[in-house]
Amino acid sequence: MEQRILHILDIASIENFNYKVYEKKINFSKILRDKIAIYEDSMNDKNIMLQIDFPDEIYLLADKKLLEKAVENILQNAVKYSPERERIKIDMFQKNM
């Protein structure tokens, strides 16, 4: 319950532009793997097949907290709104600039 309240307060802070963005170099692949692990049971319950294709390390300059919330929201919606026996596919690559 406490986590949910903190989450709501974070969202309110972001929406009111009171949130200070802390950008740093983070491994997005690790964040994605960690968040996928949270939803494995839910995917198994609905017989959802997860197909992933991304390297072990893709680094971004981003706010870790905001990025984690965004990824978790996308995964949560993908599982929640996918019918049973659906496939969720996540592909990611790093483009050299």
C-alpha cells in the first residue's frame, strides 16, 4: 500500500512539474529484464508467449526512476490487455551514431 501511495505522489509531482529529472547513464537492457521478471507469472497465467530480442547492454542517458515507471506501465498494459495465448514481442537494438 505504501508503494502505491508513493507512486501516486510521484505522478502528481511529475504532472505538476515539481519533479527534478536526474539523468545518468543506465543500462536499459537490465531495467527491461528486471521489469519483465515482475510480469512472468501474469504472462504464464494467461499463456502469453514473450518473445524478446535485445542485447545484454544498451546504455541510455535518462532518469532511471521515470524510465522504470514507463517500462513497467507498458508491460503491465501489454499483459493486462492481451488476450490469452497472445504473443508479446520486444525487439531492441542500438543504432550507432
